[in-house]
Amino acid sequence: MFVGYRTDEQRNLACEIAGKLRELGVNTDFYCGSSKVKAFYEHANRSGVPVTICVMDRSSFVIKDMYHSSEDRNYRGVDVAEMGLAVENICGVLNTHRKKDETVA
């Protein structure tokens, strides 16, 4: 799980989301590189993380299933308006990945 942000103004909010995810037991990395969204997603792709969240502003949290993204070039992720809903959505996507992994194993 990667957490990033669009501009330095969203950095604290992104830190808060990372903290909430960690409290829920989600292995979470905080992306501190370039605040350019493209660089964030390129780094996530190289790292092989299954899910990302990018804080665009206080009412826009883009959650992206990176596996789905690699299969469908038009996939842009899900834009969620509230942080609490974004965290719930992330947990749902991660649970879907865990179930797929259990089925394969």
C-alpha cells in the first residue's frame, strides 16, 4: 500500500491516512518523493504495490488498484470524497487481493 499526495499542501493529510491504515494493520509506505502524481504512480508500479491512494485535495482521494491498472490502460482509479470512506475502500480492495491470493495458493 502506497500513500502519496499531489502537492505539499496535502502532505499532512496523506500522513494522517497512512497512520490510520497502519493502525488497521495495513502495511503502508508513505511516498516522500516528487509531489508529481505521475512520479508517484511510476514508483508504485516499479515497487509492485497492489493499491495506492493519492490525496488530491481535502475532498478528493484517488484509490487505484495497481493490478487492475496494469491490465486496463484506461483505468483511472476511484475518486472518493471523504477520508473515512477512502480508508474503507482501500481495505475492501486489499481484502479482494487477499482472497484471490488464497484461492491461487
